[in-house]
Amino acid sequence: MQQTTTKESARAIPALDCPLRLKHAVHLGQGETIGVFVEPMFQLDDRPSFGPRQEDTLENDLGARLLGQIQRLAELCQTNQIEQRPLILPVPASVLETPSLINACLDTLSQTKLCPQELAFEFTDADMVRNTGYDFGLLRALRTRGLRISMDARQSWHCQLQPMSWLMIDTLRVPAHPMGLDETLEDMIAFAVDAGVSIIAEKPRWRDGDALARAGIEFGISPYADA
């Protein structure tokens, strides 16, 4: 089965068809921005739930959508002079199972003013528990090509990554409120902190900054003040 994951795929979906929102991650103690999380208006795997499933068409379509999102992200950064890095883009891990698509991402980046080190692909914790050893192979394939990696543990945090895999992850996104309530989540955060991973809480309270910092969480997205 031949997959269309070349520069032609990047042109298959215009960048303007990939609307994105940007959320800045900030240091909860000092307030400066340390990175940008990208929130696609439409997920890569959004598709009709009826009709026959054609694997080759679906894979090509998801790959083209990803390349279109990268193009759009580069345009947003240039137009709005967004200089904070990394740019963290959520991606289903299964989309990047083929090395040819990873290379196509690099080809797309080469047509922009972004370099691979400025872009991080974010995978969910659930993606990483699919099968033993899967995490290390995928993460290594991305890191050897210069791309960064983030993990989203807001919904599930039971992923048992290999120790070497944690060393290849830059950021870990977690929920703010279960802190002190869930031992499994606390263990994951402690392991990530020891590996040098930056921990980012989703919608924390500014007043909880000191308590979160003691748990190893120094950064937040969309923090809010108490009324």
C-alpha cells in the first residue's frame, strides 16, 4: 500500500483550512510565557462515523491534515510575531507510525521559518500505553530528527513509560485539581520531574502556585484568580 506522505500531501489541505487556537503556558511564580500549546479547532481524526472505512484514504487524509496544521502554525507565528517556544501540537500517536510521514513533517517545516527544535508533538497518556515498547521506538524516531515531545496526562495518567522514554520528553500536561488526591498522578509527576520534564497544569489557580511548585509543577495554562 503506497501512502501519499510527501510534499504533495502538504498541499492537499490548504493551511487556511486548519484553524488553530494558541494557549500560552506561563510560569506560575514569575508570570513569563515559556511555550505555546496549539489547540486545533478540529481534531486530526474528526471524521464521519458512517460509511465504509478505507484505511489508505484515512491515513493519507490524517497525514495531510497534520501537514496543513504545521503550515498554519508557522503562518500564525510569523503574522502575529509569536516568538515563544516550543510550539506544542497535539497529534494521535498512530498518525506518526510511518517514518515517511515524519519525514514529510520535516519537509513541510523546511518550507517555513520554523526549525524542528521549535515544534513539539503532544501525545496522550492513553496513546502511550497501547503496547509494550511502542513509546520508546516512536519517541526515539522523533528525537533523532530533532523534534520535541510532550505528553498529555489530563484524562489518564496510568502510563508506565520506560525510564529512557522520560528522558526524551520535554513537557507533561496534567490536571491542576487532583493534586494531593491521586497517588498515581503524583508518582508520575515525581518521575517526570526527576527526568527533567517541565510539568504544566491545566487551569490552575494563581493562589495555588506555591503548593503546585512544591509538587514539582511550576507552569500553568489558562490560570485563573479566585473571585
